[in-house]
Amino acid sequence: MIVTSYSQIPALLIDFVPEAASLIEEEADMPIHEAVRDEDFALGYFNLLGNVLSYPLLMPQLRAEDPDRDLVARCFAFVEKLMESPEDGIRSAAHFQCLEPLLDADGLLETALPFMGERTRGEAAKMVRFYAVEVDDETRRKLGL
């Protein structure tokens, strides 16, 4: 499925990361069955990615000594689906809310790389170049730089 509408994001997130359901309910202030169908909720998709996926789920796992590899893989599979979208806004939200935070702390990008798909890895490479991020030779190689 190609994500062509913002309203698809909450349900798709639940498909990939069921652990996000209670966080979506909290963010939307409504039961999950209503939140994933509510067209108005799509207006909060940018915050949804940060407040439901990145900061409470993905980033803590990437910082953990023993991350839940399955959860991280599913999170990045979801981000990869967003990066496949023909909609610039959806790709931008994934960029700013899910990928850019990887540059905030040493080691996050390196920890995330094995879980990234082709598009996500390509976007990460663009960020490293654009922001002139210092990365080691192995990370440069993995990013194709």
C-alpha cells in the first residue's frame, strides 16, 4: 500500500506498531477505533509521528543498551512506507519527526542504520551531507557516501 493520504497514517502505524495504539488514543483524545477513522485527526499527523512514534517508542529503543530489535525494525518499516509516499508533506513529516532526531545524539544514526530500508537510508545520507554531520568511515560506507 502506498500512503497517499494523511488520514491513512494512524491506521498504518497501528498495523506496523500496535504498541502505538494507546499513544494514539492519548494524542487524539478518543478511542483508537475512532482515531484511525477520523479525517480531522490527519491534521495532527506531523505531531503524531513525533509524539506517538519517535519520542516515546523509537528513540528510547535506539538509546537502550539492549533495544527491542523487532520493535525498531517495525518502526523503520513504517517510516519506509511513509518515505515511499508521493506526498511531499508525508515524506517531510517522516524526515523531520523520525529521521532528523537520529542526528541529536552520538550513536543513534549508527544504531538505526541496520533497520533502515533503501529510501530511509537514502534520506539519512542526504541529511548527513546537508548538515555536514561527522560520521565514521563505516557509517559513511553504509550510507553510500
